[in-house]
Amino acid sequence: MTSRSSGAEIGIIGAGLSGLATGVLLADMGYSVHVFEARDRPGGRIQSVTDRTGRYLADLGPTWIWPAFQPTITRWLEKLDLATFEQFELGETLLDHGPDHPVEPRLLSTGQSGHQRLLGGPQAMVDRLRARLPASSLRTGSPVVEVDFVGDRIALKVGGEVSPGVFTVDDLIVALPPRLALTGMAWRPALPQALSQALGAMPTWMAQHAKVVAFFDRAFWRERGQSGRILSRVGPLVEVHDHSGPDGKPAALFGFVGWPSDVRNKLGGDLELHVRDQLQRCFGKAGDVPTSVHIKDWAKDPLVAVQRDLADPIDHPKPGPAVIREAQFGGRLWFAGSETAEQSPGLIEGALVAAEQAVARLTARNGSSPGPTTTH
Ligand SMILES: Cc1cc2nc3c(=O)[nH]c(=O)nc-3n(C[C@H](O)[C@H](O)[C@H](O)COP(=O)(O)OP(=O)(O)OC[C@H]3O[C@@H](n4cnc5c(N)ncnc54)[C@H](O)[C@@H]3O)c2cc1C
């Protein structure tokens, strides 16, 4: 990677949805791409529960898309040949008022509008994108710890144990939550102040949250005319939804933990016991006991959450200032994580919007694309 090939070499930091889509778009245009991912897997906040063979079962990260309002994901689903199905919502919602009060079944309108699930989960998008990237362009286990603008090349210092070293590229797209882009690596020279401030001010969507998936032998709530939805002010789960496969199998529920991260930290492994107690209190003794419970606490994930995310009030990110989408260092540095998107920042849609916007601006600035589409 240290010598220039026929096409410009573009480094991409982060192989979440945004980094993968960025890589595919650039590779399709003939650029040589090098995607550096700190984890041992691509996908970032898209993380799944799988069976022993690696087959997708459920989501510990995002679940829903809103194709009716999200034109970009709609195009990508077509491009990647992926299908959606309805979120199951038929039947009563259970209102949970805590251990000393009876559960209240209610027929409520849905909390969301037009939300759909992906067949194979968002994991299917990650798998399809990864398959479209040229072989060897993705380096997992490769955290970028320093970015150095030297002469007309950019040196990326990569840590980790897989292939540590210094790699150089012509241009760089940083596809990370903005706060991680700012604090997760050293910048030489330092980033301009206005940019640093804007990156630091963008909250990372869902960084404070913990998500729970519980599997059951059968979706017994459906047999009882219940949707599987629970709303609770008591918790630990404040919002629960049916998360079964399209035919009801595997039978599953997912929920968001409402108890804050410091409380979760104190509870440690006991959180699962509280979740199981709550599910039993809501469904009663006749409800099946979960066959397994999976918890992902995103607040504890240093590749998502920074301290400031845990201190901020939970608020959906609003589109950030233009500076996070503008060319930096003479057009050699761009940002593309979901939170940098002009539309739907923080969401799956935003991750794809951000990828498209960074690629369009970088390639417009570089002139036409450098060569024919590579075949893969
Ligand atoms: C629990 C949860 C529920 C959600 N629900 C929904 C939903 O229902 N619908 C929806 O639209 N969105 C939802 N989201 C948001 C959605 O997951 C994100 O918008 C999207 O996945 C972000 O993709 P990204 O590529 O921008 O960022 P990320 O997925 O965060 O990817 C960034 C990548 O960079 C890597 N990285 C970090 N630092 C470095 C470094 N120094 N060097 C190299 N690599 C690095 C990380 O490991 C990661 O792989 C949810 C998120 C969570 C956590």
C-alpha cells in the first residue's frame, strides 16, 4: 500500500455500514480502497445473535428501517437484492406498572409508523456489502491510532495485533461516530478548531443504550392475542417488541433497558435476572421461560460510546453543521459516519446518506473517477 497504483488510494476508517457502503461505492468507481476496522468483524453497531453455524437469529443493534420515508435505504435494498417484512404488532400491548400492580393489557395504536424489518436483519446488508468489496481491501483487527498528513500522502498508524504498522493513502474518509473520530486517534497536525468542536458536539445515537434479546420455544404471546409489546415505566425493560422471524420462528422478543448505565454497571450479571423477573411478571406463570437471554450494553463499548455520550441527555441527533461534511486538509479528508449525514443522522438511512455524500464530494473534487469498475 505504500506505492501509488493506477487509481488513487483511499483509506476508510471504520467498517460499520457507512464505511462498508463508502468502500463499495469507491471500489465500483475504480478506486483502490483500504478499509481499517478495529473490531474482528465488520458491521459496527450492526451486531447479531447467531446460531452455532453463524446463521443470523436476531439483532443486538438496529432492527427497523422506514422505507416509506427513507429513499436511500430503499435504493440500497434493491441494489443489494434484500427484502423486508412487517414488524409483528397485532394484538394487545401490556402496560407494566411494576411488581405490586397487575399488568394492564391494552389495544394501542402502534408506536411507530411504517417500520419494517430486513430479512436476515441489518446483518444481511453487512454481509452483502462485504462480499462486494474487493478481496483483501478490508482489514479487521486494525484500529487506526494516529493520522498524519505528511507531504502529499496520509500516514495511518494502525495498532492491534493483526497487522500493526504505518500505511499510506492519498485520501481519507473517516466513517466513525464523530466523537470517536475526534478522541479515538491522534491527529497530526491537529484538526481545525471549528471542526473539532462540531465533531465533539455530535452525540452518538444509541450509545447510552443496552438492548436485550430473549428467545422462547414458541411465540406464545401471539397465541394469546398479544403483540409481544410491553411498555413500562418501571423496567428494567421500558419497551419490548416481538422480534421473531417472519414465520414466527425463532420466537423472540427484544427490549431496551431503561435503567441508566451506572445502575447497569452495578448490577453486572444480575441484570438478566431482573429482565427474566419482569418478563414473568408481564406474561404470568403461563408464559414460557426464555430459553436464552442476550444483552448488549452499548454504553460499555469503547468503539461506540465516549464518556460525553453517557453524560448527555438522550436525544436523537439533529443534522450537524456543514463543517463536518466539508473537505478538510485541501480535500484529502472527509467524514462519513451516520451522525454526519444531512438527513436521518444516527440511523441506518443516515449511514448510507453519509457514505453517498462523502463519495460524491470526494470524487467531484478529484475530477472524474480514476478508472473502469473493477469486477467482483
Ligand atoms: C441498540 C441500537 C439500536 C439501533 N436501532 C436502530 C434502528 O432500529 N434503526 C436505525 O435506522 N438505526 C438504529 N440504530 C443506529 C444504527 O445502528 C447506526 O446508525 C448505524 O449502524 C451506524 O453505522 P456507522 O457505520 O455510521 O457507524 P458504526 O456502526 O458505529 O461503525 C463505525 C465502525 O468504526 C469502527 N472503529 C471505531 N474506532 C475505530 C478506529 N480507531 N479504527 C478503526 N475502526 C474503528 C467501529 O468498530 C465500527 O465498526 C441503532 C443502534 C443501536 C446501537
